[in-house]
Amino acid sequence: MNRIRTWIGLALLGALPSLGGCNLLKVEAPGHITDTSLDKPDAFPSLVNGMAFDLAQANDNVAEIESMASGEVWHGGSYDWGKIPRGIILPEDVDGAWEALEQAQWVSDDGLDRMSKVLGPDEVNQNKLMAEANLYGGFSDRLFGEMACQVVIDSGAPQPNTVEFDRAIDKFTNAITIGQTVGDNDIVTAAYGGRASVRAWKGDWAGAVDDAKQVPIDFEYDAILNAAANNQNTLAYETHARYEYTIWNTLFANHYGDPRAPWDTVFTAAGAVARGANGQDPMYQQQKYKDVNDDFPLTKGTEMLVLRAEAALRNGPDIALATTLLDSARAFYKMPALAASSMATIDSAWATLRYERAATTFLENRHLWDVRRFYDETGPAHDNFLKVMAVDSSSVRDGCIPISKEEANSNPNIP
């Protein structure tokens, strides 16, 4: 697999300019760094490292909420998550996740603005770090748009979540343009993958397909998690060091052996099925992330094939093309072709597509957006998870993260 890992340094580097050959670990009492010190070319690596760090941290901070709310995992633990395990996401329960989403967005916007002013219009399209910064900014915007019910930009008034997709398209486009100029194929390919997804969410499925075709099947671009830099994979820790979340009672519990969404049953020394931290629920342990340093995929070639398959069902529908694309993605994971019955009708084809996408993006912070958008669909594309799994027949589960209580209390532009 052509897996590309975004480099993330220590969190400190997001606020410090480059110090050349100095050893940061040996600097004593360095004093305050002035804001203007960041407005220099030698500060660019630190600014971009900070963007990458905050993007990875945002992905980790939303992962528990996203996976519980979307039904990827079942809360079989002892933590008090309020009503989130039941699909009710309240403003007071998302302060940390909201802050991480906003920080990733703000840091990328501020860094891009600084770098653009320093470089000027003639140099801005000749700088590899500008390509990288736009790429991280695009993924930060996409994450915020997919997670939030409404978004707030720079302490402004609430806006529709879809504005983040427009912002992401602009940044991914810049990353492609600059990346092509400086000859960085990995940045260009990752930006095509990111732009393909947000173009689809804006309804530009033809543009999404064009972009998706630029991403090879074995390509994957990851955000690095680094426990040594206080940026660990919490899902790995909470399902391996602890037993807080289980795959029991989820969609994936019925698909044991799927290499895209791996899990296994944990047994006690006596041979009984182990229980979650709540002492009750069977511990079906996710195996995608086993180590706290395991990275989060941001985009990958197999997702692009599934995206193209979805476009095929929307256009026509072309079930035969969708089947071919899905089977190509499955073959990459050494899985057999789909059973003919699973794609025999438009209804069964959409049900299959929804599962194939869920498995392909398992625990990558993408499924909550999917259950949200598919619930809003009419016809065979509609998925009723938010209704079927609601706490009662008269309610619907929340499909997004609301503006946090902390943001509402501190932002005068929020009623």
C-alpha cells in the first residue's frame, strides 16, 4: 500500500519558528515568542507542523463521539458520556470536540494567511509548504463540515455546515495547483481525494468522479498520531488498554471477518467471553487500531472507488458499473466479489453501497456524516439508522455535533 504519513512534530512547534540547528530539547528558558516572529519564511515549517498536529488531534478528539453516535461502536464502558451513546448529542457534552475542530480550522487559516502575506502573489504558488498547508486546511474544513450541525468561523455567527465544503474545495484546489508546480505528487493525489469527497457532498458528482479517478487504488494519506507528543489514538487505548467500546450490537457485529472493519472476541483466562468496562456487554474488540500511535486515514484509493460506485447509482442508475467498482475495491482487500443478489435491484444495490462505504471508512470519522446524509435522502438511497436506533419511536438520533455550550457562552454572535 502506498501509505503517506503526514509529518507531525511536537505540539510546541506549532507556535515556534524554526530555530535552525538548535536542539529544542536543550533550550533553557527561551522566553516569549512574539507574534511577528512567525511572519518569516523560516517559521513556515513550524506553522505547517502545527496545522498537521491540530488536524490529527481534532480527528482523535471527535473519534469517540463520532463512532458512538454513528453506531460504529457500542458504549460498553464506565465513562459518563451523557446521552451520546443513545444518540442524543447535547452542547454541554461536546466542548472538547468542538474546540479541537475549531482550533484545527483556525490554525490552518491563520497560518495560510501569514504565509501568503510573507510570500506575496508571485511566490505563493511556488512554495511546497503552501501546498501542504492548503491540504491540511482542506481536511480540517471537511472534518468540521462533516461533523457539525452548524459551523462558526472566527467567532462569527452560525453558518450552514456546507460552507466548510466550499472552503475545503478552494484549499484542495490550491494544494493541487501548487503541488503540481512544485512536483509533489503525494500532496496532489491526496488533495484530489479530499476534493472528490467534498465535491460529492456539494452535489457535483461528475467533478467528484473526475477527481476520484486521479487516486490510485493503493494510495492512502494519513494523519499521524504520536503518543510521545501527547497526541495518541484514543480509540486504540480505550479498546485495548481498557474495554470502553465494543463492536457488539453494531452493524459490523454481523460481518465478522471483514478485513476493512476487523474485530475479534476477547476471552478471559477461564475461556469466557470478556465483558466491557461496564461488566455487562460482550467485548468484541476492534482490531483496526491496536496501538496508540496508529494513524487516521484521511483519504485513500479504495474510498474513491466506493465514491465512484455511489455516483454510478445516482447516475442512471448504472448498477453494473457500481458493481464493478465495488468489486475492484473488495479485490484490493482480497475479498470475494459481491453476490449477485446483493446488487440485483436498486434497493439492494443502495443497501450494499451503504455497507461497503461504512466498512471502507470504518472508524475514520466519516460514518456519522454518512448516516446523516443518507437519512436525508429519499427513495432507495435513504437509510433509516437515525430513526430505527432512536431511544423511542417518536424521536430521531442526532446526526451531527451541535455548537458547544462553551462556544455559545463566549460568542456574542450566537443567540
